[in-house]
Amino acid sequence: LICAYAKIVDGASNGSDSKKLKVEEAPPSRVLHIRKLPNEASETEVIALGLPFGKVTNILTLKGKNQAFLEMGTEEAAITMVNYYTTVTPHIRNVPVFIQYSNHKELKTDAGNQRTQAVLQAVSAVQSGGSPSSDVQEALAATSSPVLRIIIDNMFYPVTLDVLQQIFSKFGTVMKIITFTKNNQFQALLQFSDPVNAQQAKLALDGQNIYNSCCTLRIDFSKLVNLNVKYNNDKSRDYTRPELPAGDGQPSIDPTVAAAFRVYGDVQRVKILYNKKDSALIQMSDANQAQLAMSHLNGQKMYGKIIRVTLSKHQTVALPRDGLDDQGLTKDYANSPLHRFKKPGSKNFQNIFPPSATLHLSNIPQDVTEDDLRLLFSNAGGTVKAFKFFQDRKMALIQMSTVEEAIQALIDLHNYNMGGNQHLRVSFSKSTI
């Protein structure tokens, strides 16, 4: 039955007007016929066209004919989908595709097709709010990144952060958004809570216009797997942390300042003073490390202010008593995995240099590009002046415009998760670019 129908469709696509008319006049059905698919289109991408409209219950792809049949859970869902795509042309891999009702009321396919069943199982798990297994999730998500990179072409009207959140939240929970301008184009990085949601949003929205005939969305996956948002304002937003400052005032010292001191020793504890939020006690592993940190960091600029580092009269930082809430002002890093100097004779002892505008990066994943790293460090709040990969591309030098920007980038991005459980290593460099 399916094969016979496929032949009729093939005749229509080769210019048989009478047969084409017959197909297009098919009454509403929950089985939809999709034409002009790109050669490399996957079942996952076809299924994603139907996900926003309801449950997808079956699929049959005709690879040699660039066509597919998609069965929705109800006729109402299919009608909604056809009506929507009548006004908004769907795209797969930047190629417009065409959707119409088929002559079939249901699809009868080979239940032994394991790949198709895996994809449908993934869809069912996602739509019912469950967690698909790892192999099934892989079938739905072509990438492990929940972060999308969005470029807006023909931007005749302003596109705000709130507009992006409203559009993309239809496909899942939007956690973070960062907007910026690059090459005179408005761009954004948007992070979902789940890579599958990012996949669905990309497939449904890539090539679509936000407003009539303008503000076209160009969407790709970012190599980044997590966004670092410092401020909640009109340019960036972390929806999981509403307490973040707007960035228009002088912040108090943050416990993350310990990252700058970790370059010179292993930080054990940090205590921000209750009545002087711009002051802190930082306990190093030994007196030599404390002396080293003081000599290199005293007089440097952080958070827009010159910091003063002196030796304290206290030998240790006391932890708060059990049951006492100190509002998170005391942090214990004794068992932190971020210690650089735990191993005697570590190479890190040979790489201790004063703060400079040039940073040394290591443990860079193979698929991460110069553009990815430039973007990551720009979003830390600075300007990247120069970049240079080492020959093996596992290490690089990156130059910020000021020493202050380099210190801030090190604080924000040392041990940053680049995906695949690979964490970026950042230190000050003795070399320049």
C-alpha cells in the first residue's frame, strides 16, 4: 500500500499535473506527506517538524525520493501543523520543504526497524516529560550542546532579550541568554536546560522571521555547553539566578576572587567580612604561598578597584559554628579539585608568573575553534586583542586589552567546562603574542 502510494507521488513530482492535483486535494488526515527533503535529512529532523504540534506516532522516509510520511497522534494535531506551515515555510538544513495531507489514515511500517523505533521512543519520552535513555537521546540530539548561537539578519526592528526568551521557551526551559554585536550583526547565545530542546528549537526556527519579512533567525549549535552570565540586564540574563546584579553598581568582593589567588597557591578557605563586604580573608596552604600571592596581586585592579593584599594576623580562617547561618560569606575549599599544587614537583610550580594581559590556555578540546574561544573570553566582559594556537591546538595564548580584563577572565573561566568533561585551564603567561 505504501509503495503504491509512493509511486503516485513520484509521478506527481515529475510533472504529472492530474496526479499532483489528486494528492493535493486529499482531505485532512493525521498522516502527512513531506516533499523536497534535502538528501542528508534524517528521521530526527523530519520528526522535529511535528514536535511543537503534538505527539508523533510514526514515520516513513523515502530516501531516494527525498520524501517522507509523518503520522501525528491525532488529526487535529496534523491540521494545526499543516495550517501553521502554510503561512510559515518549514526548513530542514536551510532547505524549504513542503507539507500536505496524504491519502492514508495511518502508517503501516516495519516494526523491526530499530532506528525508527528508537527515535520514536525518544520523542515519546520527551513529550511525556520523561528522560530518554542515553542512546535514544543521541538519536534525537545531533549534538550534546544545549547552547544555540543565533544570528539575526535583516534586523529592521529591535530584537530584545525578552523577545528571544518568549520565542524559544516554546521548545523548553530557557536558562540563560547573552546578547552581543559582532561584525555589525546582532547575535545571541541561548542555553536550554536540555540539548534535545535546543535541537527542536533549531530545526523549527532556523530560517524563520521574527517579524514579517525581516529579522531572520540563523541558528547553529555553539561549541560551548554552559554560559557564564554575570549580570541580569538588557544584554544578558540568567533565569536560574534572579539575584544577580544588574552590573551598574560597584559589586562587593565575591568568593570567586579566590581563583586569582589559586594561581599562586592552593586556597583553603575564604571569608568575606560581615561588616566590610569589600574585604576578605583568604587562607593559603602555607606562608610561602601567601607571600607569593601578596607580592603578585597587591596593587592589581579587580572589579574596577585597586586591591590591597597584606599578611593577616590570623593564622587560619574559622568556619562558622554548626547551625549558624553566615549568609554564605565563608567558603571551604580544602577538598577542591581546583588545587594546582597538590602534587610535589608539579609543573605548575614552574609556571607561576605575575598578572599580565596575556593568558595561557590549556586542555582545549580538539573541536573548539579560535572563534569559540574569542567569543567565550569576550563574554567574560573584555576585549580580545590577539589569539594564537600552539601547534597541537591543545594550548593557546589569548591577549586581553588590559591586565584587569585578563584577571577577570581567569577568575571566570579557569576550569570552565568545555564539554565532554574537559575543563579549560587558564593561567598568566610569561609570553606575549
